[in-house]
Amino acid sequence: MTKQDLEIAELNTEIRVKLAPSKTHGIGVFAIRDIPRGQRVYCIPHLNPKWYTVPWGSMSKLFPEVRELIVERWPSIVNGSHFVSPMDMTWMITFMNHSPDPNYEVKTDMVLKDIKKGEELFEDYRLMENYQKVYPNIDQWQ
């Protein structure tokens, strides 16, 4: 397998969510394709973002949703620009909304239930140590 093939496989594996307006609160994290229960989401970026070298002519090997996110954020790829994975451009986890019935677990970065394309991911803020100090009225939400 070539370096380019490995990069394409990695991008197709790791890019599973995007940010979008949430009906719950502000911005949320949404699945760009189905994510089976127990799968990692990659909401916490790499500490040292990796630069990818997939050329414009090979972008068709990426899943359409992945290609769309990359081109949206790195339009200069058409001219041969290298790029960072959209998952490493922001801390997706900081946009995760709360639900008392979560479908995502922060500590493992995995989904707790099957997630359908377009579905919002939620964590349970109450699992965070000292959550009451930040969210004193959380039990009144929703």
C-alpha cells in the first residue's frame, strides 16, 4: 500500500463527524455517516496534527462526506496544498451537547449506541467531576 493509500484510508476512518447547528443548543457534533456502537469517534484531536499529501486527483478515493469537509476547509488543495484533517482543526469535544441519555462517552471517545448519519452526538455532563459547579441547574435541562 502506498503512503497516499494509507492516508486516504486513515481519513476515511477517522473523519466521522462534523459541526452543525443544533436544535438542542448552539452548535453540536453530528455524524456524517452511520457509526456503529462501540466505534471510536475521534472527537479529541491528535496533539501533533498530521499533514496529509493526498493530491487533488486522488480526492475521489475519499468518502464524499470526507472529501466535502476537506475541500470546504482547504480549498487550496486544488493547487496541490497539503492539509490537516478536519478532525485536528478543532476540538470537536468542546461542541458536544448534553443529554441525560447520552450516545457518546468522552473517556473512551466511543459511541454508546448505533448513530445514524445526521444524528447529533451527546455526552452526559454529569459524568464530569464537579459538574455541579459549572452546571448547577443541569437536572432542569430538557
